Amino acid sequence: MRLNRDRRKILREAEKSLSIVYSAIEGVCDEESEAFDNLPEGLQESERGEKMEEAVSNLEDAKEYVDEARDAIQNAIDSIEEAMK
């Protein structure tokens, strides 16, 4: 049983780490989105603006992937706990 507790502890730590990663990505994404929004319309439509929009889109994707990983880890913890009953 101790081994299961140790594994769950490791998974909970991984979940916390992913929350930190999510927050970092979210902060950068918000800043990049705000920077794009503050560009004059002409620059928003330029190659630079398109690249900024692409970066925001990629960061949104990254947030989604991190969130999915957190959910998967929580599901694994739940499964381990169920197996112990």
C-alpha cells in the first residue's frame, strides 16, 4: 500500500507542476494577446501581426494540452484509489 501512496504523491506533485506551467503559459498568452490588440490595425494585418496571432493560437493550444494532462493525471489518481478499495 505504501507504494501506491508514493505513486499518488508523485502524481499529485506532477499535477501541481502542470498547474504552474499552465499559469506561466496563460500569462504569456494574455500579454501577447494584449500586445497584438494594442497594435495599430495596419500592423495587426502585417506579417508581424499574423505571427503574433499565430503565437497566441499556439499558446492557447498549449494551455489546452496542459489542462488535458492535468485531467489525465487526476483520472489516474482516482483509478489508483479505486483499485485500493
